[in-house]
Amino acid sequence: MKFVESRDLQDPVIATHKYYFSWIKPFIKKKKVLDIGCWTGPMETLMATINSTVTAIDIEEDPLKVARKRFPKMRFVKTSILENTPFKKNEFDVVLFFMVIEHIPLGSELAVMRNINKITQKGGNLFLTTMNSNFFSNLFDPAYLITGHRHYSKKHLTELLNLAGYEVKEVNYNGGVANIAYTWMLYFCKHVLRINEPKGGWMDKWLLSNYNNKGFNEINVRAVKVREV
């Protein structure tokens, strides 16, 4: 994702982040949390409201500068989960991996999951979200059509996580027509108009209602580390 200053300096929280936060909130209180691919800190905005110790990483320096200004008490690190990160073995209780796996190099998924395993406590939770692989989510994802943006099935993710030392505890699907329409609008506003897409108010209510009903567009997985790899 390309950093666009006119847009990315604004409040980054959208309905998607609110939905994810409601999902993870019971698991992150008083925990050491690592957010992979934090960008300018939308999840950090929400996690700042509860008692958690948050570390966040991204590979881009510009969004990290914004996040550091917003949350000077949180730890932000420029690094890639593909590499040897500066974190200790078993350092984190919870790892967030939201809409990142589809952006890492094809074929590196298992190596990344094993890197996450190393820095997660046994019994710790990994929350992973990505685009679901089905006919409609593939057909209507602009990035899938234009750039080959990857989508993943439950079977693929379960096999990957098992090989990486995790046991899948929860899988759910969310998002539908409203989320697809919002994604197209986001791309148009950010990359063509270079402005913020509409959000908050009725937009959030519409999207959250779409998320809270069983959907098909995104797949969300909670997995627990059961062994070292």
C-alpha cells in the first residue's frame, strides 16, 4: 500500500478495525500484543483504550512516523516479519496479522508463520484475517483482478497454520456487498482523488451491520500456538 500523505495523516479507523477490535478485545486485555503491518495505527487507536502492552511493526517508515506521533508510549519498529526481527523468543501473548498475508511474497507464507511462532508464547493467540477465496470475493476484488491480490481458503490456511505449530480454534466469514462497494470506493478516493473515503456515522453503521451478519468476502481465523517449530 502506498502512503498518501493527504489521506493517511487523517484518523485511520474505519468500520473494519472496529469489527476486528470487538473480536480480539477479550483476548488482549493485560497481554503483550504484536500488531504486524500496523500502518498509521488504526488498531493502536482502539487498543489504546484498554490495558495492553502494544508493539507494532511495518515495513514502511512514513506511516510509522505518523503512528509514533500519535502514540508516543507505544513501541513501533520498522522491520519485516520475513526477516530476523529484534524480538525475543516467546515475547508476545497475542499476534495480530490483519490483511497482511496476501501482501508477502508468494511461497513465503510458511516461513512467516514459523517466524511468528518463535516470538509467541505457547498457548498464545494468532489472529489472522485475509480475503476469502470464493467466486464472488475473487470476482469483485479490484486488486485481485488487476494485480493478482491473493485470496485464501479455510483449507489452505488451516494446513499452513498446522505446519507452523498452530491449532485453529475459530474461523468466521464476514463482509458482503457493502464491503465490496466500500473497497472500490476506497481505491478510487485514495489513488485517483487522493482524498479520504467517507467514513463514520451512517457509513460505519452500514458496514458494521454488514460485518456482523455472516458474509463471504473475508475469512478470519483465531489459532493457538501448540508447539515450537
